[in-house]
Amino acid sequence: IRRRELDCVREWAGVHPPAPSAGGILGGVNGSRREGAREALLDAGLQLWHDGGWAVATLDAAASATGLDPGRFRDEFPGPTDLTCAIFDAIVDERSAAMLTSMAEAPPSMAPRMRALLEVMTGDVGRDHRRAVVLAEPVGCPELLARRRSANRGFAEIVVNANQGSRMEPDNLRAAGLGALGGLGELVFAWLDPASPVSRELVVEHGVRLFESAVQAGWSGPHA
């Protein structure tokens, strides 16, 4: 994958690593122990987010659920939304790394690349349905909203780079990608709805078609 596409995927992932505290993210010699506690804290926060929305996934609530002392992590998560932002970053960081590998192995055209990306995304959500929370619009949280918008802009750039031979203007390709992305999110949530007939396979198949159709519909010239 070319450097520009690599950067686009990273932007799509919306990765914003937390700034290290004075003692370091892992707290020096006890880093491995702190990292284990941090992972437990993030997992508890993810459960809270999944069950009650981003607003309830606070440091104090997650610490209470795990029996950890919130004071140990106050330096890393000083604000009310810092924990949720860290959860968002962790999920999309892991997912984007898998997507990079998948894209590198896919043929260099839009359909196979989109299929590869959707297989990774649905596989990730399939293993842990809670991780779908990052796909939802975080109404009322400017910090998470900024991350999601950055991720969406990065995804639009992927659509542009996957269609280098298109006669469409880049901005039209970006708009097509963003429009299809909204439909993809609804497909994922339909898949997670027990009352819906949508399966993971349908998410992937229709997701690829969504992006192909959006790109074709955005071309104002004659169709083949």
C-alpha cells in the first residue's frame, strides 16, 4: 500500500494516542501491572458505553466496576470523556492495523479492497458486538464527534485512492464514499438486531455494492 493510502487508513481509524503523563503511560517499573489494570478499566468502560451510552462510561464508574482505584489513572483520564475517547482510539487502532494488512493483500481496485475491509470490520464486531459503539453517532459529545468525523474524512480519502482511474472529481468520490458509509453503519446495526434477517454475509455483500453503486451514481457522464 502506498504511503498516502496508509495515512488515509490511519486517519480513517481516527487514532489519537493519549499523551503520556509525567510518569509515562504505564507508570515506570510497574508498567506491565498497570497496563493490565488499564485494559480492565477500558473493558469495563466499553461495557458501560454499550449498556448505557458514552456519558455513563466515566473513569469513576469503570473503576467501581473493576474494583480499581480511579486515582491511579486520574493523570491519564483527567476529563469526563477521556476514558471513552481512549476506548474509541483502542478499538479503531486495533481494527485499522488489521485493515492495513487486509488491504495490502487485496487486488488494487475498489471492490476487492472494500470487501477485504468489510470482512475485517464485521469480523471484529462479530467477535465482540460491544465494539460497534464506535460506529454510532456520539450525540452530545464533541470530543468523540470530532474523532468520528476525522475517521469518516479519512475513509473518504480511501475511496478516492481506490478509484484513481475514475473520471469523477475527487470531491464527488468523497461524497459518494461518505454517503455509502452511512448505509453501511445501518447494515451493521441491522445485523446486530435479533429481529432483523440481515446476516454478516449480507453486510459484506451489500456493503460492497453500496460503495460500487455510490461511486457509479456519482459519475455524471455516460455509463458503460
